[in-house]
Amino acid sequence: MLTYIIRRIFYAIPILIGVNLIVFFLFFVVNSPDQMARTILGEKNITQEDVDNWKRQNGYHLPLFLNQEESGGARFTQTTFFQKSVRLFLFDFGTSDANNIDITSQISQRMWASFAIALPTFLIGLLVNITISMIVAYYRATYVDFWGTIVAVIIMSISQLFYIIGGQWVFGKMLRLFPISGYDSGANMLKFVILPVIIGILSGIGGGIRFYRTIFLEEVNRDYVRTARAKGLSETVVLFKHALKNAMIPILTNVVLAIPFLFMGSLVMEAFFAIPGLGGFMIDAIQAQDFAIVRSMVYLGSVLYIIGFLLTDISYTLVDPRIRFD
């Protein structure tokens, strides 16, 4: 078990290095510092001196990989790659290009607002989706299965914007049960997150039911399920004990896709509800053309995906011990 985990961790290291290199290439080679400066400062009445001053103020004036003007280790450390890319491994994101705020502190503060919405949406939504999917699979080839599938397709065919705007209008403006925007800490936080959580769960039910229903229908037709039925076990025991346990690997695979959003937040949800999370942080950075923040968020999202896949590989060993020796 320990050997398996160590091997998976070593597999993640070159992937992380590759992601770092790709991010650096996109933000410093494809989009050069000169282009960043002209984008932020504006194309009109901008001289090369203005561009050079902006680059020096934000640390983009150094050579990319090798500084010939330095000696010793400084030839490598006094470069854009080391200052802007290597430090990402230590989660040192530096300061923003627009207003010189500390990006790391902003992320550490804003992640909790995103977490407060994403975690209950994820956990409750997962429980609801699996439960309804198992009920639909239990009544397969009946009107419950037929209409359940139709409703799921209708739900997943409607844009999340419809649920957000409709939820704000019905529950916020008409019934006045929840505020339609804003955020607060402590006990007051609850009234601001309930509506986004409900909307997040509702908008994700359709796709969740379709996905998990397919998994359960595939499992209930396998040989071990027919054997369990032949032994006289009830359909409820067969579905909720045997089928659910053997369907855990595809379920875990789907769950990992949601892990980054627990920290990164939802761009659309946070924007419409004025929640100061990482999703809104990303949108503000894009609108302000703040490449330092965008670069940091792209790298952070990649790291979270890698961690998620690593945790998924480890969790596979808990539901299927044979994987430990693969």
C-alpha cells in the first residue's frame, strides 16, 4: 500500500513540472511581457519607455532563462523563469500586476468563501444524485425510470443562468427568504450561502442522475448480481449493498472532477451572488488584465486537479484492493 502511494506521488511530480512549464510558456513566450504591458497600459500614446518602466516595476524585465549579466547561481535565479515560475512550486505567487496586492494572502482569504458554497453543494448534491439514481435504477423499465430520465434531461438542458436568475427572483425578490447578493462571515454566513447551494444542487441533479443511473444499470446486469438474486437476496439488498459497492470506482472518478471547484469556486455563481471567493477573484483579474493573478489561478487549478487524481488513485485501493499491486 505504501509503495503504491509513493509511486503515485512520484508520477505526479513530472506532471506538475510539465504544467509549470506550459503555464510559463503561455504567459511569457506566447504572450510576451511587452504585450502584457501594452495590454494593461493601453495601446494609445504608449512609448517603449513606458513599457520598460512597467516591466521593471512588476519584475518582467529580467531575461527568461539565463541572465548573462550575473555570475554564479544568480545567472539562473535572476531570471523571469525562476522569479515567476519556479516560485510557484512553493506557492509563492508574488503580487498582482494591477495594484500590487499579495496574491497568496488573497487566495488564502477568499478560498473559504468558495469553500462554504462548494463543499455543501458537493456533498449534498452527491448524496441526492446517488440516492435518486439508485431509486430510478431500482424501478428500471417502469414509469419511474421513464419520467425520471425525462426530468433529468430537461434539468440538464437548461442553463445554470436560468436557475440563478430564477432563484434570485423567486426566493429573493418575491418571497424574500434569502438575500440575492453579498456575503458575511460567522453565523451570518448561512443566510447568504443557502440559496447558492440550493441552486447548485438543483442545476446539477440532471447530469448527476443520468451519469449514476447508467453506472447502476450496468452493474445490475452483471453476473455477481444475478448470483446474489439466485441466492434469494432482495432487490434492495442487491442494489444498495452489492451494486453500490462495485460502482464506487466510476463514482470516485467522477467525484475527483469536483475537487478543484471546492477551492476555486464557481465563476458564474460567485459573480451573480457577489460572493468574494476565488471565482470572483478570477473574473476580476481577467477584466483587469492582471496576468499575475490569472497565471497563479491557472497553476493552482492544475495542482488541485493533480492532487485530486492522486487521491482518487489512493481511494481506489480502498474499494478494490487488487489495484494495490497494479
